[in-house]
Amino acid sequence: MVNSCDGVSLQPLLRMASCAAAAQLARAERIDIQRDLADLALAAAECVEHAPAGTALMQCVAQRSPGPNWWLPKSMYDEALRNASCTAASGSIPLQVEQPCTSCGEDKTEKSTVEIYRPPPDPVVLWKRFASPHECDALLELAGGLPHLPALAAGAPQGTIRRSLSKALHWDHHPQLAAFQARMLAAAQNWTGEDRLDPSVLAIGEPMNLAAYLNPGDEYRSHCDGRCGARPSAQDRIATSIIYCQVADEGGHTTFSNGHLKIVPEQGDMLIFGYLVDGRISLEEHSACPVRRGQKWIATQWYRAAGSYATAARAAEAEFCAESEKRIDGDGRAERAVSC
Ligand SMILES: O=C(O)CCC(=O)C(=O)O
Ligand SMILES: [Fe+2]
């Protein structure tokens, strides 16, 4: 009996085909979903520990899995890789570079470190200690404090993959955000090589998103902020920056499972990644691993290409706000109305 396709979030046609194929094969008693998923998880765990840095995890998994994985629904496959990448014993090893510190005031001799995990065209870098504790406190104050962040609505498009509190911070409500966002944008432009990132983020852009993972198990499962490698339309996001204002004592790391990267940030670090790639397997897919102990909160800024920003951002914001207004069942947590 095959019912493991329930809850799978593939494109409907692909999902139907994939699930039908799986059901047919399973009926023929040649395939056992649970067994094949367990094999996949084992292969992924081995690859996460042993594949050399830079090797795409998918290639290693394909070589090590005893059976074919092509028929598994994509979301199950992605989840297995992601779970393995979250349990990896240590973080990936980056190339480190030093640069003049842009947040050290008058002291021009101070340097800041940037860790390069992957070069363009889909770069991933971690700017160490980008935000000071004071800057993070200021962001939180604008959001009204951690206990007052609204929970993501269960009915929201991302409600099934994201378990966290979340709030949009609007520039026009909080003018003091502007200088900080300008610094984030400059860093993102520099490290993605994307001078197309729209500077109008400062005036009318997609709001900054504060997200808090306060309970054990809070997470953001595998997803793409952009188009997962498909040709981006004029309105799609092309880069992301995430400031880790608080990191969990255990868990809560960020992984790029397809690209075999595990980022273990410290407080104040900013992750920057770009994903304007076309026509090849995307390494953009990423996730926030479940928090195991302690709490984590982040500030995310998504970027689009110049010219696309105003309409797309407004549409996205309107959708987000409409969904967020819905009440939340909250998985046993207190129900709370959401204001946007
Ligand atoms: O919390 C994280 O580590 C990842 C967050 C994320 O993917 C996002 O905000 O788009
Ligand atoms: Fe993301």
C-alpha cells in the first residue's frame, strides 16, 4: 500500500506522474518506498561525512544508493538530503579573506573576515560579525520584541515548510532601517557581483523579514528563495542576505543540501548568496535545520533585479500580508492574530 505521496509538494502534474509511477511499481512488489527512502538516507548520511568538499551531494548519493532514486517524489528526495546535511558533524570549510572593516567607525585598521563557501555564479559567503549586537537590538525593537513576533499563518504558501515566528519590517514605517539596509545591499552587491540588485530596496523594496525559531524543532525546510535554477523572470528574486542576530546553542544551522554546504554561523554574521543561474541544476536550495537547543533569530533581506522591484515587491507583500492575517492553529501554540 503506497500512501507516502500524501503531503508531497511537487508541481501537480509531476506529482501525479511520480506518485502514480511509484504506486504502480510498488504494486508490482519491486519497490518499497520505506526501504528505498531508508537506503537514500543512509547513502546521504555517508556522503555528507565522506564526500570531498565541493562535490555535489547528489552525485555522491547517486553513486552510493543501492537502488534507483529517480522515481521518488522530489520533495522526499530533497528532504532526505537536507536531513543528512543537517546532521553532518561539522560545518563546511571556507576560503577566508580579510577586507577593511566597513562597520568599525573611525578605526580603519580593523579588518573584517569574509568566508567564501562557493564562488559565482551561485556564490555563498559569510561576512563575519557584520551586525553589531546594538544593531540587532535596534532591529528587534522595531519589530516589537521577540515575544511579539507573529507566527506564520498555517495557511500561508510556505506554512508547511516553515515553522517560526516572522514579521516584515517596512522601511517606510521605520526610516532608521535605511542606512543599515544600504550597508547590507552594498555587501550583497559586492559579493554576488550583481550590480543589478535594485537599490530601490531602500525606498520601496520587499520588506526586511525578521524570523525567530524559538522552540525545539522550529525550522525552515528545503526551499529556494528564487526559481531553483529555472530561468528567472524579470520579477524574481536573485539574491538573499541573512543576518544571524542570535544563534541556537544546538542545531539551527543553514544548509545548502544539493551543494553539500553546511554553514555554522556566529552571532552577527551575515550570509549572502546569489542564484541568478540558468539552465543547470540549481545549488540554491537551502534550509534552516531544526533548532535543537536554545533560540535563533535572523533578519533576511531578499533582492530582485533593478526595474522589477516595485511591482513584484508590492505584490509579494500584499500576498504575504493577506495570508498572515489568517489565524494560526500554531501546532499547539497559542493562537495569535497577525498584523503585517
Ligand atoms: O534561517 C535560516 O537559516 C534560513 C532562512 C531562509 O532561508 C530565508 O529567510 O529565506
Ligand atoms: Fe531562504
